Amino acid sequence: FPSHDIEVRKHYQLTTQTEARLPQNMSAEEIIEVDKSDFVTIGAHTITHPILANETGERSRIEITQSIDGLRELLGRDIKYFAYPNGIPGIDFTEREYKYLADSQIALAVSTESDVVHTSSHRYSLPRISISHGSVSYIRVKLFLGKWFDYIQSLLHSDEYTVRQKI
């Protein structure tokens, strides 16, 4: 991880008096705690993180609905948002999944397509600009360039979408 991430983690550990630990899934208690925050909204993401487009229709429906129903039960409230595993439209999920989301009263779902939301964006396949790491300068550049950041990266390296399309 870039040094900025390490400094943020160290600061968090000092202020909360917690020990460092390896990345892991959140426990039910941690999900409930985070859900109480005004800064985070918990959404569903499937049960076992499959590539939904590779699953049968029934298996895809079960993955989606059980994750939504499980969170709904755990948190005691409606779940309105969903993020696709991997999330490349047409490769990881298709329009088939939209019906399962609608049947579960999901309001919005996000893909990993790198772009800003447009009025023409489908509510069950909203693009987003993913930021999972990086210095403040890196994040600023990525936000400034938007979808062009990934395009520039693909010129320098093979991007995941192109590689997976070939497979």
C-alpha cells in the first residue's frame, strides 16, 4: 500500500487503541456498527461473490435475493443499494439481473464501469469512479480525469475488461 494508506491506518489504530490486523470480512457486529454511521450506507453484494453472468438464472437470483434479505434481517431495515461482484456490465452481469434487483425493491445498483452518472445511466448499472487506495494527489488526478484515467492506464497496461473479453 502507498505510504499515505499506512499513515492513515496508524493514526486510526492510535486514536482507537486497536491493534493492526490482516484485512478480513466484517463480522455481523461490525456491519451493524458501521450501518449506524451517518457517513456510510450498507448495500448488498451477493452471498458468495460469483460472476453472475456465469450462473444460471436461478443461482443468480438466489445470490442476489439472499444477500439482500440477509442484510435486511440483520439491520432491521430496507436495503436499497447493490454492488455487483467484479461489476463489468455485459461480462459480470447482464440485464437479467435487473429483474431480480427490482423484485427485491433495490433502488440503485453500481457497476465498476469507470464514469460519472449521466441522465441516460440505467439505475441498475450506474458507473462509478472507484478509489480504493492512493495518495491525495493520486485521488485528485483520478477524480479529475474520471473515466479517462482508466483509458490512460489501459494504454500503459492491459486493462481487466480487455483481457476478460478475450477470454
